[in-house]
Amino acid sequence: MITAETPDGKKQDLFIVDYHFHIWNAAKENWLRADLAKGWINCFYDYTKALSPKEYVWDWDTYAYYGEEKALKDVFGDGHVDMAIFEPQTLNYFYHKGFSNVDAIGGYVTKWPDRLVMGSRWDPRDGEAGKALLEEQVKKFRIRPFQMRNVKLYTAEWKQENGGISRGWRLDSPEAFKFLEKNRELGINVQVAHKGPTVWPLDKDAFDIGDVDTAATSFPDMKFVVTHIGLPRLDDFCWVATQDKNIYAGMAVAMAFVHTRPRYFAEMMANLLYWLGPDRILFSADYALWHPKWVIEDFLNFELPEDLKKEYGVDLTMEIKKKILGENAAKVWGIDIEEQKKKHKNDELTKKLHLQPGTIRIGEAAKKGKPLAR
Amino acid sequence: MAEDAQAELKENVLRALSAVTDPELDEPITDLGFVKELTVSDDGRVSLDLVTSTFWCSPNFVYMMLEEARDVVSRLAGINEVRVHLDGHHDSERINKAINSGTSFADCYGAEANGNLAELNRMIRTRALRSRLHSMATALSKHGFSPEQLLDLSQQDVTSEGDSIVVTSPRGTFAISDLEDVRRVSRYLRFRERIKPSDGPLVVWDLDGNPPKRDGFRSALEEARLARANFSLNAELCRALLEARIGSNQLDPSKSRPQPQP
């Protein structure tokens, strides 16, 4: 648990929830289709290198598989995070045992049920077997009220089908709607939608979130988090989220702009605050793409530049940062922050990592960035 | 062919390529660093090596970009053959084969696609138009033009004179000389020129040349501002990714070296 102290001496206790966290395995032994498996992890590695401070870029082998111990130390020990939510991305077409596999996640969550939050996934092309598996996972892993409340829905997942390949699916298909009904029955009320470069049919825009819009309108009692705020279609995302109040901005990937590209980050935040307001924005460092330590510290030190405050009529105050960093996600997942704080005081992870309350002093010279030429 | 003529031909090819944009970023492929290698032989055969910022760029937009690159170069005088080669993309092999044999997107992807890319192209170009319109409106607002006053200007009221842009309006004549503002206005004008009718109002809202509604133009401009922010974010991310991608030895993990841990 950390406290942020501003130059005027004011202190804010923070409770940080990262909604999009991974322990992946992209080591060579796990490559099923080598070109694709390698292409996937190398692309992640480029994202990391493109936006991280240099000292946070690991060697390739560590990056491909870092494991539980390192993840716990980085995220909870050094990284200021209080709770992290798994969003499995299976990619069974690329990796033997999946890129991040639900069984492994179940194991981690069973060990650390007040720190790590289990999320599963489904794919409408899995049919009845997929629904049965989901039911089983709820029975097995709903070990806290907030566990097994979310699924990651990666619509660009490739799958072998009828001897050929299917390179994606849509969230507004009748098959997907049956899964959403199953989710409703099982109390899985958070749908974490994630778009990738392919979708069926390939002539359509793979990043169009029209299908999320349709699903969110049809299931108004459920919450839909759109990962990386719809990028590369931030415009689509904002229009849709303005209409559907059950759509949330998932900041995975987007957060990482804060360090090397603060002005771009500023424009993004100004737009999110203008179109969605402060209550539907969720923090993530997207570990291990980026290390939460620098992401959180930079974000706390970040201020919206005056020209954007004036142009958009919004501000990013410490209260709003606090919401984004944890309170908003806690509401979505039904996490009782005070209850968790009590549990964390002496839990196994606190003992294992010798966790202690810390203070981050917000600097006088916050990051802002100069206006862009464009 | 003399060496000079060959160099000139290569320059013409590069100039033609600088008019090809990545549709999702609305920036020239030559500025983005996507042109990896270009050779022009003395008998007018062009070989063009392209790279995208990631292994996973959407095949449909990549296809559009490659088709356009092939076509603008093919149309040049003195060019007899164009071979395009995309490297390091998950669908490189299939796309290269189709582009070089003149196969359409629909035929290239068969049952995986529901047709060609006209609709997708219109969607993304409409956003590019609006993004550029917002940039122009920003530049003109510095000279006191309100959004509504922009709607009263015609295409001929805004002209290029030397390094400046001159705006003739009922409020008077203004010269825009700030480099960035000139660039903002020029980018819009270049796009506007391709839209018919070319002698109509300065401000158009779609690719058919229709003007926006006067009521609600300010909120339309807010949408355009969002489109601009989106293009600019994506372009910046792609530049950063391409730099990370090219400046590394990651394609062979066995060559990776331990680095200091954070």
C-alpha cells in the first residue's frame, strides 16, 4: 500500500488494482507454430522496448518466461500494486500450452486469493464444451466474492476449424450471445473485450467495436471493459462509450505512453475525461509489458497541461488519479477496499515479500510535454 | 540509360511513394520509414521492399497500402515493371503473391473475406479528411476565424503563395506563415483537391464533397478533434514500434544477451 504526498504536504492513501495482468509462457519449448509464436512475443517485446525506460527492458529469455516468483516481486514487491486481475490470452494455435493458460492461473490464484484475481476466457467457437468448462471454473475458483467475475474476450484468436483456419469471431454473433447468457447465469458480469488485427470477415475493420456496442446494449446489466481504450480506434471507442454507460476504458498499453510521450498521453487522457468522465477509466501497467513501478510513479507525477485543461474543460486531479488507479476497478469487480486492506496487513504475501507501506512524493516538476505539431 | 536519368527515375518513384499514406495513420509511408529498400534498374524495373511497424498489422490495411504503392509507381513514365515485397508480416507470403500478380483482396482471401476493401477505405479516408479539417480549423482560428466563418469560405479563398497560405475573406486578407500552420492547412488542401467538386466550399465533411450542417458544426469539430488525436497517437506508436523492431536482434532469440535487471 502506498501513500502519495503532494508538495503542499497533503497525503492520499492509494489502493491500486491492475485490471490486466499476465504471467505468460512464450519460451521456445512452448512454441507450437514457431513463426507465429515468435512473431507474437517479439511484437510484445517491441511494445515494451518502444515505451519503457531503458533500465526496465529485460533480456529476451527472461521476457519470454519470467514465472510466478518474479511476477509477484515486481508487481507487489516493487511495483506498488495491491491487487492484480488476470486476463488470460490462450492463443492455442500458436503455443502448445497456451500463451497464458487458465489452469496455471487457477493455481496462482488458489495460492494468493486476496491478491491475484482469477479471470477466465471463452470462445464462441468452443460451443457447449466451452460453457461446461466455464461452469466448472466458477465452481472451483469462486473462492472469494470477486473471483471468477471476468472473462477476457479476444476476438482475433485463431482457431483450427473444419480442416482450415478461422481467424476471429464477433461478439455480436448468436453463438457469442449464448455465452453472454451463460455468463449472466454464472455471475460473470465483467466482459473484457480485446480486439486484435484479424476478425471474420477480413474485409471488415478488425478494430471496429460495433460488436461490443451491440453486446453492451443487449446486456445492460453487464460491464464491458474495452482493452487498450479501443486503440487504434480511440474515436470509435469514445463515441460508443459515451452512449453505453456500461462500457469502461481499459488503460492497458495506453498507460505506457506516460513516460516517453507525455503529450500524447495528455491528449488521450483529456479525451477520455471529456467523453467518459473520471469513473469509467481503469488502470493497468499490462505487466510484463511494462513494470508497474514506473508506470504508477509517472502517472502520479503527471499533470494535464494548461492548454488542454482549458480546451477540454477537464482536469486530472489526485482524487481522479485515485479512482483510476483502483477505486473504479474495485467497484466493477465488487472488491471491498477496506476489507482487503485489513486482510493484506498480515497476509502471506506481505510476509513473504516483507511488504511495508511506502510514500511517493510527487515532484514539483511534473511531466507535461509540449504541444504537438499536428 | 544514363546514370542521371536513372537517378531521376528513382527520385520520381520516391516522390510518387510519398503520396501513399498508411491509411490507419494518415502519414506518408516514406515518412514512417516503411520503405526499406528501393531499386530502379536502367530498363525501368522497380523492386520495392516494405516493412510494417509490427508483424501483426491488419492484413486489409496493409493490402490497401501495397496496392496503392504498386499503382502509383506503375503509372510513372519509364516504369515497365513493379515488384513489391513486404517483409516480416504474418501474411507476407500470401499478400506478396497476390499484389504482384494483380489479384484483388477478395480473391486473395476467398472465403475469409466478404468482398473487397472499398467500404473500409471510405471509412478510414473519411476520418482522415475530418482529422485534417480539424488541424486546418486550428490554424485558421489563430487568425480569428470562428468555425461558422470557415463554412462561408470557398475552396478558392485559400491559396498557396510561396511559403505562405493566403486567406481571402469578408473580414479581410490574412497570410499564414507559421510553418506548422502552413503544414496544417496544406495537408487539408491536398486532401480537399481530390474531392469533387473542387470549386465548392472549402469545408467538406465527406468524400462526396458534402458540407457539414451549420447547426452542430462545433460538435462535429469535436469529433474531428478526436479523429485527429487517434491518428496522431497511432502514428506515434507505430514510429516507436518500428524503431524498436529494426534496432534489435530479436529475430534470433539465441543471440539475446543478458541485460541489467531493473
